Amino acid sequence: MALRTPLYDWHVGHGGRMVEFSGWDMPVQYTSIALEHQAVRTAAGLFDISHMGRLSINGADALPLIQQVYSNNAAAMKIGQVRYGLICNERGGVRDDVLLYRRSHDWMMVVNASNRDKIVSWLEQHKNGRAVEITDQTLTTCMFAVQGPQALALCRGLTEADPEQLAYYHAMPTHYHGNKACFLSRTGYTGEDGIEIIVSALDWTQAVELWEELIRRGAKPCGLGARDTLRLEAAMPLYGHELSEEIDPFQAGLGWAVKLDKGDFIGRDALLRRRDEKTLPRRVGLELAGRRAAREGSTVLHKERIIGHVTSGTVTPTLNKAIAMAYVEPAFTTVGTVCTVDVRGKAEEAHVVPLPFYRRKTDERGTSTSRLLPPKC
């Protein structure tokens, strides 16, 4: 039986179309994917992301364990910082892409729902007698994301801490409704500004009350369908599509999240060899000439020769174009390269375009749009 978040009954009662996703019953949409997508791009959308794994890593040797399994440099992080990174296998392939949070009393790692058990086992396997305690808090907490140009203003006064004063990719503990503890981070997976908030799931009514308050403030409930089209426009990789145990971070364009000079870590030797490998496929963006969406697995061809495969594709609600991400041979990664994509038996012309497909416009304070993607640190 699939797991259910504290909001399962709310989702069902409010028209959420439920699907099984990575072992969880989750809403894929309430109204339409396009409407929910546009709500995030123009106002504020609300996502239940309680299916994401939340792991606490505590103890005197927590940092050495993290440094051994994590591609980025956790030692350079200050309390309150959040950093994107990869967990790799010995061959340099990606076991998961994660967010790491440095808190005052422990570290927290947010992992993909499909990889939670795998990553918990991986961490336990590599403790090697270290003084480290790994606690899976996924089922005792829930997590919401409020995303969009109005998200921060909408959350004003919701918590003791002002989310607008929280720096991007930073997090802090605070309280809501006076005395209820929560954990707030200025992070997201949509290409928009916003926050993610973690609260206790031990009393499910509290989670529902907070969710409903966010809706009263103007956030539109959104499902996994819009979350996928939003992250695709922002060219954010999805595990199982752009990332896998056979794909390394350099192929995926995530070399900035690999710190080869920080010391040894699992996969480092393989990554040193693979970094300059000229034959491995690379991730690119494609824009199709027609209006038919390319799907995962669609072949990419150049003069009738297969040069790669699509990993994700859609007709983007924001840009009103058919776009896709694909892995292609290195010789065909140059922006402007013309190719064709086999879309359900029909060859559709496409060309390579820069990633991301969508960037949020500079706001009235001059905030850079690139700031709203994971900081390259």
C-alpha cells in the first residue's frame, strides 16, 4: 500500500487526482496542469512535498561522513546555509541529487522520494564506526512549498521569522501560530522565488490548518504535474530522467556541484577520469518546431543517425513551445545545432537552445534571475 501524507484526505476531498508516485499517493493536479503552472509563474502556488525524504545526520562525526558521500563541500557551509550536491557511486554515477542544510545542532539532507531507502542504507553502510546518528524524519514531519512572485509577500506574518529577510538558499528554525515549531528555507524547484516549510506531522490537524491558511492567503494548490512542467522550464534535472547511476554530474551539466579539490569522496577518482571524457553524452535543451511534445525515450537524430535520447519533454505553458531535455553526443551540443526528434513515429525538427528555457525576470529590486536557481557554490 502506498504511503500517504497528512494532507491525503484534503487532496481527495478537494478534487485532487491522485496517482502513485515513488511509493506515495500524491495529487497530480486539481484543476489543470496549465492553470496551476501559470499560478506559480504569475502569483503563488502551493505544493505538498511531504513525500520528499528528510534525514537528520547528527553526532561528532557527522561532517566526515557527509564529506565522504557528498560531492559538494559541506565543510565550507555556515549554519543556516543550504547547498545542492550529488551522492555518487564508485563509478561517478549519481545515486541521488540532494539538498544539504547545516543547522545549529545537526545536518539535514532532503532526498528524492524514490531514493530515500537507498540513501539511508548508503549512509549507514559508510558510517564505518563513526559517531553518527542518522534519523529518517520523513514520516514524522511534512513539507510544503509556496512558490511564485507573490509567495514571499503572501507568507508575511505567517511565521515569527520574515521569509523576505531570509537570504536565498538559507534556512532557519522559527514558529508559526505563536508556539508551533517549524523550519523555513528559501528554496524551491520551480524557477521562482518562494519558501519551503517543514512542520511536525505527529498532529495531522496542524499540517492541514497551516495548508488551509496558506490557501486563504491566496496560494493555489498545485499538483505534481505542474511541478514537473515548472522544473522542466527551469531546466532542473529530475532523478530517473536526467540523473541516474549511469550518468555523472559533468554529463548532466552539474560540475559546479562537484568539488574535486575538497579531499577524497566516493566517486572522486572516477569523476576525475570522466570529467574530460569526450565521448560521453551531454545534457542539452531542445526546442521543437512543432507543437507535439517529445516524451522520455524519444530518439534524437542528425541526418537519420541516432545521436541521443530525450529525458523530459512538454509543451511549455509559459513559452507556448514544445521543449525537451536530452542527452546527445558531444559533437551535437552546440547551441543552434539542428536535429530531429522522433515524436511517436513522426520526425519533428528541433534545435539545441541554451538552458534554462525560462528565467524569472529581474524584480523591482534588481534581483538577478540566475539567483533563483541553485547557487553555483
